[in-house]
Amino acid sequence: MNSLTAYAESLVKKAGQELSSGEIFAKVLTLNDDSGRHGVLIPSDAYSFFPYFEIADPTKNQTLEFPAFDATSGESAVFAYKYYERYPERRITRLHSLLNATSSEPRILVCLRAKHSDGTFAYYFDCANSCPNGRSSQLFALIFGSEMSPESGAFVVRPLDTSDFSIDATLQDLLDRFDEVNKRGWVDSLREGDTGIGYTFETLIGVKENNDKKADFSGIEIKCKRAKEAGGASSGKINLFQAGPVWTLKSTAKERIRILGHPGINGLYACHSQVTTSPNNRGILLDVVQPVGKIDLKKDTSALGYWTLESLGIRLAEKHSRTAFIKAQVKDTKTKQRFLYEEFVYCDKPSIERFVDLVAHRKIVFEFLMQEEPDGRVRNRGYPWRLIREELRDQLFAFQVKLR
């Protein structure tokens, strides 16, 4: 196994196929992971890597069966993707029993999502523990990189053609600061409201609050979120960046808010609207015009403005070429809110192609935050683009790895 691509080609070859491209999900298993009874817990960050699983009723356990190739046994099989409502969480079961072996070496599960030379797609599962010749250590170094240690629960999602991961001085500095905050245990929020979790962390690591278009920490954007207590995905949208349209309809701010918004009981207009590729209740929508390389903003059939894909790509690169997603446990009392920062997932390699695809499928949305003041001025709080759910971020970033 001298390269990730060569390793993937060896898995596909066992099924009599030829590899065209692919990406890998790998996880160092925990004590609560096994091949069958409990299954392997899938982090919410990797949900979109696996087959689409619609949870029709979140109050009931559900199972999705899907075919894949078991590279360990060399046989095709049907695996089970299970949703457990009690926690809630998702697990893969019916994996090879090799995962159940006990040893001092880490147990590793690898899943390859491969595109074959004939255009078909398939999943391949491989696993390793204390096999002869130290295969688990070799496999970990190949997929995660030689600089990481195989800590329980660590995972990575990466395309086959990405270069080997390494922790540079900037990322190491941020990790060291995160570790210092983590060692403090529970800390009091330094600000009331929803922004307290991010403001508190950034203050503790020495980052001053700003409205800079660029990333927070020497080129790395920091996003802090509440960890859901029961082990499921965090809720809420993720702000990506601010970018307003180039207005084709020449008008004042007051005229514009009357086109986009609606009056309240006080007669003043407001526009707090989410805009997607489907018309909202004001008839406003986004229209992705790929051949021209732009996204139009429309009301019904009338063009109001547009963004070029080039300009959106520049903003995406400015803000999110490297991003650290940090999760914290939250404890609320009558008098204060406290945070325990305990998870650090690093992401990079976003692309405008992925961004546009997410916009087209209404997974990235644009929002207006405008309101008319009594003195006639229009207050505008920005033009945010937002990812609607955290677990969709692996559809925006080609690479993500859990470092803490």
C-alpha cells in the first residue's frame, strides 16, 4: 500500500472492477463499536457519504439495507444502515467479524465510495485490527497521515486524489490553544445570546471580534456550535460568508425593501426572507445559470440582481479555504450559560462547484435581513449565505478530519 489510490484500486479489483475515482471514510473504532450487535457509529459529519437515509418518523427505529462489497472476505453482501431514535444516532451493521477482535492495536473501519471505469458506483468496506504485519497501523498512516495518533473515535473523509494530510504551524497553534481551553473545563459564557459560544471561544484563544471578510485565525475560519446532548447532529444553520448581489434593478434601499418585503402592523416594511431555487412566499428565488457562470436573483420572472460564480468562489476561498468546526457541550442555569469545548474537526478544499450544487439542491440558502426604521432609514444586517445543516458540510468540503 504505497498510495491511497493504489489501496483503493486493490479493493475494487477484488470485485472484478476497475477504479475511476473515489473517496474514503475511515474511523478508529471506540469500545461501543462492533461489527453487528451495536454496529459502528457514523458521525453526523459523514452522513452524506453513505446512501441517503430518509427518517420518515424520528420517534421510531428504522433500517436501510444497501449492497456493498466486503473487501475483507472478498464477497458481496447487504449491509444495514440503522437509525436509533433513543439517542438519536446512525450505525452501520453486518460488518466483518474481524472488527470484534480484541487487541492493543486500534480497530479501523474503512469505507470506499468508488466510481468504476464503466460509470457505475459502489461501496467497499475494509477493516483491520492486529492482523499480521501491523496492517492496522499501516492503514491508519496511509489514510490519516503519519502525524496523527490513532485516537478512539477519530475519523476522516477524503478524496483519493488529495495529498497526504499534515498539520502545519498555524493549525498546530490553533490546536494547542484549543487544548488549553479544553483543559479549563467548563467556562462561563462571555456574552448572552446565540453568539456567546463562538465569541467566548475566540476571546479565550486571543482572537478579537471583527467583521473582516477573511478567516478568523491566520487563514483558518473558526465555527463553534452546540453539541447535541444525545449524540445526534447539531441543529441550526452555518453562516458561510456575506455577499450581496449586483443589483440590476436601480432603486433606493427604501424602494427595494418594498419590492422584497412586506409591511408590519406598524406600517414599516421588513424583509427577513430565506431565498432558495424555489420561490418563497414573496415569489423571490435564486436561478443558477451555469452556462453564463452566475446565479440570478429574481422575483417571479423579473431579474433583481445577480452574483457571478467567480465572485462567490473568491468569497468562499477568502473565508473557508480552511475551517475548524468546534463543538461544545452547553450547560444552562438560571443565572448563566457555560461551555465545555471538546470536539475539533478540521476541513479544507471547498469548491465553487460543490457550492453551486448545494445551492441548486436548496442546501445552501441566501437570506435578507432588512427592516425599515421609524425615521425612514433601512437597516441592513447583511447578506448571509448559509449551509442549512451541519452534517451537509462534507458536501462542501472535500476533506475533513477529526483532530480532537
